Amino acid sequence: MLDGIDLRVERGSVAALLGPNGAGKTTTVKVLSTLLRPDAGRVVVAGRDVLVEPVAVRRAISLTGQHATVDEVLTGRENLVMTGRLRHLTKAAARERAAALLERFDLVEAADRRVSTYSGGMTRRLDIALGLVDDPEVLFLDEPTTGLDPRSRRDVWDSVAELAASGVTVLLTTQYLEEADRLADRIAVLAAGRVAAEGTADELKSLIGGETVQLVLPDVATLAAATGVAEARGYVARVDADGLSLHVPTDGTAAGVRELLEVVAGLPVLRVSVHRPTLDEVFLALTEAPAVVR
């Protein structure tokens, strides 16, 4: 169930919906694609109201679900031509569109093989290509890389990035944080049917704090000494006794890091690294915390 979701996606951009199972990601896509009727509020997709102009919305969008819907008995080319004919393209136009999509998704060599012989990544790329036969304005991708190996996942990511670059508006749901970080211009984190936070990847990361400098020390005594020196200078440090490391908040600038290093100068620091919050940390903080961040 959704609870007052407010989303705005710019034309030609990639937006990602993140959230645990049951957060409302698939339900949101179903409402946007006219498969579910909203109980309240206003939903506009590609400039059309989903309640007032549902047919016009369907003509402007394409939806690729979590599971591929290709016919494995047919070849890749036959799948695309058949879909084109079902979308009322002429035979010639359907063949031309199929050829263009096979080229676009790097499936030319496998075009005349049965889909049953395709790898998971190839099948997923073909599935996305089927959704582009009639050149939609908006493409919904519901967890497009679930179950794919890392190489196939990257291939799909490249395809999605190319789509957005060509002007297609893409909204994808995913549980892969790296996927959202790499592809999305803006990300909405859903929790219990609500938008817990929304923004760019960098904006979301800033919600749970800035950068920290990690100092790795050679032994417990040196770790204690470094902690005492840092705290005496006003730093609020976190100690990782098991890892013999000290984590000190910083503004991330070279001057800020240099100032901290000057504080611990003279101590045998083994390694220094700067750490930024990851989307994984944002995801856990927003979906496990009881409060909603606005």
C-alpha cells in the first residue's frame, strides 16, 4: 500500500526507486502504468493523467516487468517482428524496427537463433528491446537485472544509459544499490509505502553524514594515543578497536584532511584513507530507522 508518494521525474532522465521487499516499488510502477487505479491524488505520466487518459498513457509508455516475457521458441528477430506487428506496424516497418533494435542492443549475431539458446543477459536485453518497438516516451523497468551475473548486469546498465541519452525517460526499481548509484539522475528511497528520502546519490549520502578519515594504527597503545590527541583538539572520533583504526569526521577538503594529519603528526600511522557514505549505508539508515527523513 502506498501512502502519499510524491515523485517528479524530468523528461530524458533516469529515476530509481529503492526499497526493501514490500516497500511499494512495484505497486508504484503499476499505478504509473495504469495497471492499478490510485485511490487518491493525481498521477500524470508523459503529460497525461492516468485516470482521465489511461489509453493515451499506455500508448506513451512501455513496461518491462521482473520476468522476461519473450517467446523462447522464436528467434530474437522473430520476437521483435511479431511484437511490431502486434503494435500495428506494417511488415516492412516491423522488420526495419527489429533490425535497428537488434543493432542497438548488440544482438545482431544472435538475431536468428532461438531465444532458448540466449544467456540471461541477452534475454533481458531482448526483453527491454521488445518494449521499445513502438518508441515509447517513458520506459518502466521493474528490477531489470535481478538474477543476472555481474557481466550481464553491466551490459543491461549500458543499454539503459544509452536509452536515457537518446531521450527516453526511464524509471527503474531495483534492490541493487550500485545500479541506482551508477544509472540514476535522482533516487527515491521507499519505506512502508512512503518516500523516506529523495535526491541525487550525493544528496542522499549527505543525509547520514559527511566524509570521514580512517587512520590505521600499529597497536592498541598507539590507537589510544591518537584517540586522545584527536579528542583533545575537538574531533569526535569513532574507535574501531578490532581494526586498530580511528574514524574522524571531516569536511572532505584537502585542508581538512591535512589539519587532521597535523594533529596526529609524530604518531606511527600505518594507513590513511578517506571514506564517503555509500548508498548501502543510506539504504539501511533510511529503511531501518523509525523516523522518516524529509
